[in-house]
Amino acid sequence: MRFDFCLGVLASVALSSAAFAQPIDIDCPQLSDESAFPADIKSLAPLSLDPTTGWVLRESDTLVDFGFSDEGVALMAELVRVLQDKTGTQLVTVVPPPRGLFAPLAENKDLMRERYDNLQAQLRSTGAIVPDILGEIEATPDAFENYYFRTDAHWTPNGAFLSAQAVVKALDAAGFILETPDQARYVLTGKTETMEHRGGIIRAIEQVCKVDLVSEFSEFPEIAPVQTNDTETALFGDGEIEGARSIVLVGTSFSNYASSDRFRWGDSLRFGLQNDVINMSVAGGALTSAITAYSLFDLEIDRPELLIWDFPPYYIKDFSGARFRDVIASVLGSCPANSETTSIPIRFADEDWSDEVVVPTGHDILNLSLPGVDLGNVRFKLEITDADDVRGLATRRDRVAEDLRSDQWSFYAAQATDTGMVATGGMVSFLVEGKETPVDGTFTSCSSVADLQ
């Protein structure tokens, strides 16, 4: 079924929402001095403050050098393909526009917009479904004023709702078919939620400048599941509906803030798509923690129709795609039973690269079993005769729930060529960062192709 019903629901909504911020009339030169920021908030420094409007920007909010390398585009396209081939899952990427486009004090807005449009075009070229969020904002009155908080890096509930509308329209335009209902499953209750928000930026200003500031507030219509006593509800219970894990969200703190749907992104998607959305997002997990953990443990069981991946554009700064090699391997899974494998013991010591190991031609999955090592960074380097090295990075953070951690570290080692992805083999070495004592593990390589045919 197409999205006629969902689009009809959205068309009937006259969204009434607002975000309220106060001027921040303070004189605090320390905000431009990184040394004035304690270690736990130094990543926010320096901060630029517009006292009149109350807008505060980090350097990452005004970046203009984000985007994928050619390798990054090729690996994202491979991720889209592997998801479809392995589990029949369509990837949707949701990248909110840079905050700098919305702030009066920001410079280089034309270049920022150009780079953002280029990033969206790169993502569309991979086969991912990419919503036109800026188009939705520009078509909605007052959206530019209400999309982002002024003293926090995240979107408001209004911004999340507009982004969800853009997702629905992008799915419909792509001809994507999702089982949708003939009557509403999620509705606006008629009540208004008022949310007080004090994000990391405003708390940093208070700490560095020794001041007390007023919180921001956001008003937004409440969304709730329809309460019925029909057969569907009786069968699935507690509002759970058919195809309950058909849509999965694997995002960032935009999706999961303080262990909650703080900005109503999940609720906005439920309302827009009229289906349940399972939120597997990881706050503080950077670009790939959520999608990697979900792919390792639940993807093949759930086989969702849609995987929705949100991340801010500054996560794609000078992005080579090295981190996608971990994600692709996580989707592909362990070496299939009917493939030839090589397996040898390997030792890591003193934070040095391991000895080189032969990877046979055709082997595109490289796996390290490292008992007791389920957090940190692991790198690989595949040296190929008469070609550039292939490099990858896997990062596992403690923000991921313990039951979604693994001591299996996998990489996808194929190269992008004019004729597609090719596993040429070569000599591979690994680096386990931050381990001063020896680490013993097992290296295995194999071909994923047999598992996909």
C-alpha cells in the first residue's frame, strides 16, 4: 500500500508549535578561549554567542567541508545494496540541515547550503531514500525560527515533526510500499505539550561564564496511539501493532536523548507513517554505534522493511568511508557455512600493529575474535599490490547497552572499482588501540558472496 492515507493525515494537520528562547545579554570572552573549558566540555569549545537573539554556535555548526569521498559514496551504496539483499531492508538517511543555516550570526551560508545539498545528492546516488528536509522547512511558515533550539545542538519537537513529514513524502515519491492502515493508529490528542530544555551548550555557558541562564521552552501537539478494543489491539496488546518491528530507528542523540524520545522524533515518525517505530538509537554513539549494534544482534531476526538512520552533517566531515566497513560487515554477519575460510591465531601487544596475515583473493569479510575486548577502537590495513591500501576503523562505545556488545570485530575489505566491489586479497594487519598488555585473538577471513546467492 502506498502512503495516501498517511499523506492525507499529514495534510489535515495545521501544525501549531513554538520554541521560546531569551536573549543572553552577557559579556563572556571566555567562550572563545578553549582553555577556559573544563575537560568534560572541551569538545564544545569555542562557542559563539549572539546576545540579542540568544543563538549559540559551535564550530561544527558552521562547517562547510562535510561530505563523502568517492570511496565513502561507494561504500554507502554497498551498504544500501547489502541491506536489501540480506534482509530486504530499505535504508533511509535523515540528515538535519546545519544549524548555521538558521542562526543570524553565522557566515558562509550560501556555501554551507551548497555543501549540504551536495551531501544529500551523494546520499541519494547510493540508493538510500533521502527526505528533502530543507524543502519541507521552506514550505512551512515559521519553520526556520522553530526547527532548532538556540542553546542546544538538537532539533526541537517541531523540527523533528517536519523531518518526519519529509520522510513520508520521500518514501511516497520513491514508490516505496509499506503496509499502512485504513484508519489512524496514531493521532494528535488535542493537548499541547510544553517541554523545558536545558542542553549541553547552555550548561557549558553557565559553567564557563559563572552565570545562571533561563531554559528554552518548546510547545508541541501531543501524539498518542489510538485506544481501541478491536481485534488488532487484542492480538498485539499494549498498542503494539502488526509489523511492529517493520520500522527501526538507528540514530543518534537526535533520536535518543537522556534515554528517551526527548524531541518526539520517534512519535513524529509513528504519526507520519501510522506504524510503530522501534527506537534502537544510541546517544553519544557517534555515526555508527547504533546501526552496527543493531545489525550484529537483531537485523537478521527482525528483517525490518525500513531502517531509518539519522545523523548531523558534521559527522561526515572529510569522510572516507572507513567506518562503513565495520557496518557492512555487521550486516553481512559471520562467515557463511558454505564458504571457504582461513583462520589463524593472532596476538596484539604494546599498541603496535599486528604481524601481516594473508587474505586470499575473493575474501571480503575479515573477522577478529578478541575475547574480553568489546569496547574501544580497532583498525585494519589491507595492503594490495599495485593499488591503494584499504583501511577500516571499528569503534565500540560504552553508550551501547551491554547486551548489544560483541567481542567480534569485523570489516568489509572489498575495493570499489569501475565494475563494482572487488575483493582482491592482500596482506592485512590490525591495531587494537589502548591495549598495553598483550591481547590474544583469532583472525578469520571468508567470502560473503556465497551467502547472498
